[in-house]
Amino acid sequence: MVDTKVTLSGIEFSNPVMAASGTFGYGYEYAELFDINKMGSFSFKGTTLEARFGNPTPRIAECPEGMINSVGLQNPGVEAVINEELPKLKKCFSKPVIANIGGFSIDEYVAVAEKLDKEEQVGILEINISCPNVHGGGLAFGTDKNMAAEVTKNVKAVTTKPVYIKLSPNVTDIVEIARAVEDAGADGISMINTLLGMRINLKTKKPVIANKMGGFSGNAILPVALRMVYQVYEAVNIPIIGIGGISRAEDVIEMMLAGASAVQIGAANLINPFVCSEIVDNLPKVMQKYDIQSLKDIIGGAHNG
């Protein structure tokens, strides 16, 4: 019998398969399709201090082997999440969940983290530092190592829960950012977020997305995500949740060999709502095929020798 269990910051998960924020709602929507408790966990929709309608439409553009989105953190705000969404989730999900937090200033990140710290079902706080800093000229926190460290340090000061920083790949040196957040006290890293991309409508000769550019995700970004996880694993001593282009059990194994302790599935959920369930079912078979007895033993295995 193979062992699919993994551990993140002292929390044991039955398997490493999780759904990425923004692709799985608040969980209960998918619970109508399959028993979501078979997954290790999931990261719920990015939550900000106040309710947000999000960006103007169109927000979605199709691509070969992927998609571009510019949803803009549409969510009901942290109070509604605590009072309405989490109680619904508790009825259908019995495991610790990952709370994805967005913000446009350090004070916003801190305020949302402080509120979600009190929620028993929240196991990990995942801080999305791809948001533009409204007090810093719109530059995303995740593109500057000093700003990334400052967010990390301030959030860590108001919570007892593990803090995982979700890194943007749209930087010159992601290793530099990873080291900065580790030094600032991060308990782990989630990576990667979406790559910046765009499509142009040949009929109108204008960008498809109203915001012109958006986040590119899907199968096509797996090699980029693997490369970045591999690089960061060699540079830090905190666990990594690998994200980007994962759609099969084989991809999970590959990401863990690169250095991830767990993975999140994103765009694939929007194509096949059963994909996380199918990957969980297939994972033991793929482990047996490649003579893997325990997933914990293969983390970073591609770095050996």
C-alpha cells in the first residue's frame, strides 16, 4: 500500500492534491459534484477586506493549452466570507482549508489575516503578493523583495497560523523574492501565480481582455512552474506548494520531484470540474508504476545525484 500523506508546517494532509485559489470557489460548489474531502485541501477564493466587483468584462480569453483571466479579485469581502461562506463550507468539508488573502496595502493584508486567524477551519494563510500596492505606485508587492518581506513580516505579527507567500513569476529573479520572504518569517511558499499574457481579436484588432493583459495559466505553463520550483527549492528551507499547469497525477509527481511538498490544481478545474478527484484516484496507481512507496520520500528527488 502506497503512502500519499504529506505534511505542511506540522499539518498532515491525506494527499498533496489541492485546488488553487480562484478556481474552486469556496468549495461547497464543487461538493455538489464529488466528495471534496478526498482532496488534501484547497485554497479558497482570494479574499480582500472589502467586497470587490472585480475588473471590467471581458475578463477571459482562450489560448492554446491555457487561458488568460483578469477577474480582479472579485469576492464578497472578508466579513461575508467568515459569516456566510465558511459556515457553508464546514457542512461539506472536514479538513483544514487554505485561506487566500489579497490586499492593496500592507494594512489591508494585516486586517484580513487578523480576522481569518480566528477561524478554526483555516489551517494556512496564503498571502497573494501579486496585488498592486496602491501606496507604492501600483507596483505589485511580489515584484520587489523589500515589499514582499514587509508584507510577510507584518502578517506574521498578527497570526498564529502558518503563513505561505504566493509568489509572482513575473519577476527577474524569483529566488531573490523567495529568500526575502523566508528571511522575513514565511512558513512556506506557494508558486507560481499566473504569467502575464494577452490575446488580440483579429476582427476588432483590439485586445480581447478589457484590461488588455491578464494572467496566463493552463498546461502550457507547467515547464516554467517546474523550473521555478526547482530553483527556489535549492535556495530556501521552507516547504513549497507547487502550482502551474498541473492536470494529471504524473504532473504531481514531477512537481514534487522538483521540490514541492504539495500541489495546487488551477485552470484544469475550469475545464474538468472532476480533475482533482480523478488525480487523487490515479495517484496511487502512478506511484506504483514508478515504484514510489511514499510521497514524502520523493520531495526534491530531482536534485539528488
